[in-house]
Amino acid sequence: TRGEAVNFSLTLRFADEKSAFGKATDGVVAGSMLLRGTTSKSRQEINDEFDRLRAKVSVSGSATGASANGQTFRAQLPDTLRLVADVLKNPAFPSTELDQLKRARATSLETARSEPQDIAQRALRRHAANEAVEAAHRLQLQREDARRAVAGRQAPWPSDARPPRPRQ
């Protein structure tokens, strides 16, 4: 704490790898919707309440959980955490907010198509992926060479060298 300011971090895990498989985007979108309304409060009411509590709060989600991070003052911490709990436990997922989120994401993606920094990042990721594929291919070829050597009863070491001794 500094000057009665407190930071908090809350992580909720509610899925395993198997149940979360293929649902990464769903979790991120759900997390983005959490601060957009609960069953008892609108987005504006949530924002007004955090402002009244002098709290800065962010909430996010993934395929395996949700998290909330924030800062407020010691005296407002209990009320801030109650509001965070309401946001996490009682999301409303209003359709108007979902439509607005979809439009914002589409605009962001469209903008990113022409931004030089985004273009460079995509090119770098593509290059790194190609390097990984080539490395995997080289490894596969090495494995196949070793299998052929064993299948053909050829020693994979020179005939004048002794085979490696097994470790004990």
C-alpha cells in the first residue's frame, strides 16, 4: 500500500485443457463482456460505481478462467471487491453490447491490415512459423535416416568405431 492505495489481483480457474479445447476465442469474448453489464447493473452503472469507489478495475477471460485486477483505496476495497464479484458471478451479456464489441473488433482487425507495425508482426510470425516447420522437417528426416539404418542393420556409426555403451 502507498498512501492507502491497494492493488488486488483475482484469478478464477474453471476449466481444464480438455473442456477448454477450441474455446480460446469464446473465453476472450466472454471476458470482454463481463464489465458490460450484470443482471442488476448496466455498463454505465458499473462504471459509475467504480468511479465513486475511486477504483481502476480490469477484467479479462480465457478458455480456462477469468481474472480481475485493480487498484483502489483501503477504505473502498470491500465495496470494490463486492462489485467485482457481482461482475464475475452475474454477467448479463447484453446483445447490444455484444454487437458493439463485434463491430469494434471488426474495425480493429480492418485497421490492423494496413498498419505498418501490424504488417511487420504478421510477417515475423509467419517467418518464425516457417522456421519451426523446417526444423521439424529436418528432425523428421534425421529420425527416418536412423530408422533406415537400424532396419538395414547398418550401424549408424563408422565400422572402425565401437558402438556407444548403454548408460546405467
